[in-house]
Amino acid sequence: MKAESDQRQLTGRREAIEHVCSIIRSRASQAVYLMAGPGIGKSSVTDAVSERMAAEMTILRIHGSSSLAKVPYGVLAPYTAELPAEEADSPVAVLRAVWTYFQQLKGVNDVPLLLVVDDAHHLDDATASLVVDMMSAGWASVLAAGRPRPGLPQALNQLWYDGLAERVDLRPLTGDQVTEVVEHTLQGTVPASTVQSLWSASGGNPLLLNCLLSDAVADGTLVKRNGIWLLLGPLPADGPRLSDVVVKDLLRRTPEEQDALRVIALAEPVQRSLIEDVCGAAVVRSLLDNQIVSESTGRQSELRLWHPILGQSMRHQVSVSRSLQLRQKLNGYLDTRNAGAEGRLRMVEWSLECGMDVPDPDLLDAALLAVTMFNNAGARLMTAHVRTPELLAHGQSITARALFNEGKYREAASLLDGCWLELAGDPEAPHILMLRASAHLALGKSAQLLRAESRHQLEGAGLEAADSWQDRIHGLLELADAGDHEGIHKVIAALGYAGVAGAGSGAAGTTGETTGGPGSERSRADLRAASVSETTHAVAQALLAQTLVSAGLAHQGHAAALAAAPSLPALHGGLYFFNEFLLTRLVTASLAAGNWENAEHELSTYPPERAEGAATFGGGIQVLRGLGFLRQGQLERGYQVLLPAVEALRVNDPLQEFRFGSALAFYAAARLGDTAQAKRLEQDFIAARHASGPGCDLLAEAYAAAAAEYLDRKGSGLDKLRELAASDPVAAQPGIRMECLILCSDLGDRSVIQEIASLAGAVEGRWAAGWRQLAQAWASEDADVLMETAAGLEEAGLINLAREGYARAGALLDGAGERRRARQAVAHREKCDEELGERFRESPFIASVPSVHLTRRERDIVELAVQGLSDREIAQQLMVSVRTVEGHLYRSYVKLGVRRRDELALALPKK
């Protein structure tokens, strides 16, 4: 277990280890200083360097200690034990004793000496000076590991200032390095959203990352399903590994520092001046110097624990009675009016933890902030304490959003059904309406039925239904469901939207005015009107983008999505997730146009901003990324993204993309020959009969039909795909019809080529234009035209289309007996395959042996087996089970006429 832990710690440190070793070997500097904050891995790197250098040098280690930092030569006690007491603090006597010890070591093994100093920032000045003397005398080289704050003793620093020592700074792990650590530790596939959550919580600190991983697996928050590791909830801050780190670090602090840390953890973020008044300025400076707390650089300096997860963990270590005592100690200093939103939220949480009363408006204000930060448990706790009758409905709406965040759509819909009419006059009403609609759509209710039921409920409550803003929004959802972009255009024109200055919403603005006079009621009405206007405009433009894409008007769709963007700031912080609602439409438009780079940019800007929501929205975001890979012909990359995305959506699917995601993953699995996974994903698709993403129902059917054909090759899937392409709903949406025909073409139905060329002329975007060029060149049956077209497509970045052009040209040239030119075409095609990452697509040895009919997955596995990979390694690389690998290898042995693994290479033709 220790070896595995050491390996994890060294992730991302290989270059640093090599660099340090090379400096020591070259004697370019007398010393190397390895600097990093706590938990970053200094000790692991010094251990690795010591292990590598052990064959070349004698290693001697000393350990700095905070308890001995004021004791001259205290850390050298193991080497000065025989000195008389009166000489224990004599520099000459200590130096002589250490020199004697060195001579004894050299007598055993006459090699250079490397002095390794751990926690060098805790060295006393006398020992630091002695170390410098030893280096100056040439007795030893030094590797010293320490923290940048408070830094190394002056004597050691002076060597660096004089250029006689080299400093190497270790940084926190990057996102890619965290991915490597997590996958190595868990031995499986981990969705990007899970990695993002772990990276965000740990800050790239290896020690914290390992604690979080261990605790999350132990308590069932991180579980493995169908080979994918899923994060089912917030990372545990009270797990034993993390708690042990926090407790041990607390015990190293003085009582005054311990109190200050508890107060900061309970109140963070908290003004530095407040902590200095309560605990003392010297204590604050010490905590900052030791990198235990961090300080903001804003107008008001605020303190918080260095890592948020440490603050959460420390709060679990404080008893209720002690927490209440500290809160009462701070009461005279607290001014929540000047605290930021996060500070007010923590104050409310702290009050509830202590059993103190909090006014209901403050509870709702904090609960709304908590739920938009995906602190679902905290939001539910706050709303549960609301007692004012006229505020209960608002509390229910916030609770519903918390349940929605957790994928509990039925419970959320039930709560919203009970409060949406009561809150119809509230500024948050449009958010509540959209949240209710999303919950019901996620449960499979159609937009048409939802609108009809809502009309009936409005009328039953004595409210206007036919011309109400509620009916207008429901009508927009119904028009989008029907793909009617012209109808949505008319609604937008009727709105006459010009923006509303100062529009906004929030619990504080609504609950605080419920008991006011006529002026405050007018203010509520104005706020509600502004919110309705902004919401209707944003929803209309986003849905217009969705329907325009289906109609083949991707550029117009992208413009419509961008037109909704100015409304987002006014809607930010409300109950509904408008950012994600719009992002999906924006990215879908970019993908439909073939603007892969734009789509990736739009997707990549999302996780860093909303890391706390990665577990909720990560699956849907990854499905869109997978769709982009499939359209680019990068099947393996798409499959690697889609498989974990489907498992994430199985837990949380706020954007209703599970059915679409399972169809795409089913398609990728079938094309890659992963039959077992394909059949499982097919059942997922069949079972998910409710809505699919932003206008993706028909596309889901198309990809599933194509996947079924790849799976059994009986023609029924292709027939279904043709029927779908000819159906009235698809015929009315050229963009979807073109994609259906492209899938038919990929399956070998070349009769659709002319229709693809015709349709692509009416569809906007680079992708459609590329398909039109390819279809026209294909229809020409002219190899020269195909080669020229393929070259142009390759230059335009449409590599998979260029690949098909080169492949067809090669076939025509080969049939005409022009073998040299045919080989040139094949070389171009193979270059495209390599760029696409399709390493095993039409493998040369299979192409040259027509009698051998291995499936694509069998070819993949055979290639890797020939390279020397074990069954388990092949399974991990291709994301299949070991049993699947064994089955494919057995069938390949039979087909190739071999009996053992080591005969595979001999059975394949020479390349």
C-alpha cells in the first residue's frame, strides 16, 4: 500500500526529481532547495531523490522540527550524543562530532555525502550555519526541503542570494496530473466532472487529494458503476483520513493559533481586522507565514483556510458548545451588513449549527445563495427552519431546486406544483415556472400536456391563462418541441424586447418587502415584470437557436443564442440554471455548423467557473463534447467521453440528455465492436422513453437505429434509419434529415449521396458544405476530383470527410489498375486515420488478408496484444472488461489459426 501511495505522490514530479538529481551529480551548485507549501509532496520528492542517489552517494538525513526550532543544534542530537553537556552548544565541538560521524561513514563506503534536510524552514540558526560550513568545506552536498513561508534560515538563504544554491519550486498538481493520480489510484475510468470536483476541492494538493479519494470511496460517495467511477454527492469533509490530517496539524499549533483557526473556519471568509482584534495580530501573521490561512487582496482583507475543504473539515472538529462559545465571543465584532454574500451565508449556517435563531428573510436569502452554489443540504436545512406562513411557499421553491440539483425530479416537481401559483406575483416566479417545467419534462411529460395542465390550474386559481406570461413561456416550450422556429420568431417580434434596466431577482428583494405598503408592492410588481421580460426573452432566444439548428440554420441559431446572452446577468443568482440552459443551445449550434473549435472553447470555459456544479451538469456537458468527436470521426475519443457521461447522467440529468447520450454511446460502442457494452447501452436507450436534450429526440432515434445496424448487420437498423429520414417530422427539419442520411451513407448506402449533396446546399455551416463537396465528388466517380476535394477538406480541418474522399479515390484508382496512385491515396487516407486517432481502422494486415474477417474490436485487441499489453491493460485502454478481452482474443485465435498469444505476430502478414 505504501508503494502505491508513493507512486501517487510522484505524479507530476518526475521532471523535478530528474532535475534535482542532475544538479547534485554535476556539482553545479553546492545545494538544492526544494520549496513547496504543506502537502505538496516535498518529502516524497526528497525520498525519491535519496533512493536514486543512494548508489552514488552516502545519504545522511536530518529533520527540522518546530519544537526544536529555538534549540541550538537540537536536530543534530543523534550525531552529538557523546559530547559532554558543557560542549553541546559549542560550534567547534558540534562540528568536530559531526565530522567524526562523517569520517566513520566514509570509512565504510568512500563515496560523496548527500545531506538531506526535511522541513528545513524549522532549522535553528546555529544548525543552519553549521550546514553552510559543511558545504563550504566540501564535506557534503545538501538537498534542503522547506516552505516558502516562513522560508529558510538566513544562512541558507544567503547561499542562494550568492548563486551557490539552486531553488526548485514544486507546484500543485495540474488538472491532467490530478486525472493521472485519480485513474492510477482507482484503476478505472473517471468522468471529467468527478476529476474536476476532486481537483477543485484539493487545490491540486497531493496529500489532500489522497485523503479525499480514500474517504470518498470508503463512505460510498465515490462508487464504481459499469466500470465508471461516479461521484454521488459532495466530497466528505468529515472522513477519517482528512480529519486525521486536520487534527494533527491543529496539535502542532499554539493554543492561541488553534482558537484563531477555529474562528476563521467557522466564520470564513472573515475580515482580518476582526481576527486580529479577537486573537491578536501576531497570531494572524504566524498563520499566514505558515500557509495555514490565505488572505484576499480585495478592498477589505479577508481570511479563510488555505483550502476550503480544510475549513469544512475543521468545523466538524468543533463541538456545538465550543462553537457557540466562539460565536458569542465574536458577536461584538460582527457586522453582517458589510459582509459579502458568502460571508452572510456562513453566518447563517453557523447560527443554525449553534442552535441560534435566524430571521426567516435571512434564512431564505442564505438558502437561495446556498442552492445556487450547490450546497443542497445546507439550503434544505435553512428552508426547514422557516416559520413565517407567507414565506413557506418560497422556501418550498428553494427546496425543490436543491432536490432538482440532486436528480430527485419527482420530489421537486411535487413541491413546485404546490407553490408555483402562490408565487405567481413574486419576482422569482419566472425562475420557478422554468424549474417546474424542467422537472416535469425530465419525468417524460410533453410540453403540450404541461401547457394544457398549467392553463387549467391558472384558470382554477382565478388567474388569467390565455394571454398570461406563464402561458407564453409554456407556449415557447411547445413550439420548440414541434421545431417551429417561425412560430418562435413571431413570439419574439411580439415581445418587442429592449432590455430592462436594473432587472434582477433574489430572495432578499422579495421576502423583505412582503409586509410593506403600496410602494413596496409596486416595487415587487416592477421586479416581477422585469424578471418576466428577461426570462421570456432568454428562453425564446435559446429555444429559437434550438429550432434553427434543427432546420439546418446553424449560423442563425448561434446568433440567436448569443442574442440571449445580455439577459443572463439579470437572471444570475435566481432559482433556474439559465447559464446551462443557454450553453447547451450555443454549443449545439456550433457543432451543427462544424465549428468544432468554437464548441470546445464554449465548453471548456464552463467547468472552471462552476466547479461546484460539475456533478450536476457535468454529464450533459460531456455528451455535447462526445457528439463533437463523433461528427469529426473521432470514434474512440468520443466513446471515451460518452461512456462515463452516460453513467453520470444516470445519477443526474437536469438537461434531459440521458436518452441522447445513451444513443450516442450505443452508436460508438457498436461501431467500435464493443458488443457487450453496445447491448447494455441499447437497453438504456430503450428504457429512457422521456425527453432528450435540446431538440435531440429525432437524432437519438437516428443514432440508435444506425447503432443497431452496426450491431447485427441484418438490414433492419438501416431500414429504420431510412424510414426516419423520410418521416414528416424529419423531412421538415433539413439539419436532422441530412445527419440521418449521413448515417445511412456511413453504413454503406451510397444511394443517398445525391440527396446529401442537395440537402447540404440548404444547410448552413462548414460541416454541411464539406459533405456537399464530398457527395458531389463521390457522384462524379472521378478519382482526380476526389483527390482534389479530399485535399481541400483536409486543409479545412474536416479530416474524417477527407479520409472518405481519399479512400474512395484509392478504390477507383486500384480498380483502374493505377496501383502507384492508389498507394498514394491510401497513404493520404492512413494519415487522416492517424490524425483522427483511429489507429486500428482498416488495419493494413486485415486489408491484405480478405479471408480473415476480424471485427474492429477484435482488430483493436489483437494489435494491442501483439504490442505486449496484458489482458487487463488492454481492458483499461479500451474501457471494456477483462472477460470481453479474453473472449475477443479467443475468437481471434480461431480465425487466425493460432493457439497461443505469442503466435499472433507470426499469423499476421508482414507490413
